[in-house]
Amino acid sequence: MSRQNAEENLKNFAKELKLPDVAFDQNNTCILFVDGEFSLHLTYEEHSDRLYVYAPLLDGLPDNTQRKLLLYEKLLEGSMLGGQMAGGGVGVATKEQLILMHCVLDMKYAETNLLKAFAQLFIETVVKWRTVCADICAGREPSVDTMPQMPQTGGGMQPPPSGIRA
């Protein structure tokens, strides 16, 4: 049942983005490309009935130790209780020189539009954090605020990013 729910969530998300033929591969993963800038990974884990949503924030850690420390401090501060990471967190793979932002959606009882509703916030948050990471690596103060913004009144969902493709 949860696998079917994850597939329905993916189908509804793809429909919203007007993407045909989006599905999980043999590894239960679907990779979408956002505005030609980064990849959005969706992996369904059958044993836990969870959909993992993750994207790279940085591919290549700074060589400068001080900048690396500042980067780690900023990421840890932002991921505390998921407050600035869309409810998720961040992981660092030092060997692979990679930083990922991730969130988990429980598919067991989720509505079939949960991914569609959540993805916009996640993508916007990834874009902000990618900018922060790039700024710190370049020795600049972060040029964007990562604090969550209060929703604007007027209701309705914002249009999805225009450049997402499978």
C-alpha cells in the first residue's frame, strides 16, 4: 500500500510539473533536474515506508580550513531541529566531497498530494542553501536569508519552478 502511495505522490507531483513518464527506477529512485542547476532525488525505502527527498548543496568542499569550519557551523546551525532546512537536515560525505540536504516523508498514511505540496518549499530551501554554501566557499558573507518566510496571504499554491525535468 505504501509503495502505491509513493508512486501516486510521484505521479501527482509529475503531473503538476507537466512531466510525462516519471517513475521510480529499479533502485526505487527518481532523479529530476531543477533549472539545470542541481538534481532532486526521490528514493522510496520499502522497509520503512518512507520517501527520502534530497538534493546536493555543494559538490566539492573548500580547501581552506577556516572556510570549511564556517560552512559546517552555518549548516549545523541551520539544520538544528530542521528549522531552516524545510524540516529536514544536512549530511556531509567528506570522502565524496558532498553535502546533501534531506527530508523524509512517511508514505504509510500520507495523502497522495503530500510530495506535490512539500516539494516547492524543499526546492526553494535548497536554492537558498546552495547560495549560502557557494558564498561561504568563496569567502563571502552569505547573501541570502535562510530563515523560513511566513506564507503570503491570498492562498493558493505558487507555480512550480519552470525548469524541472526528468
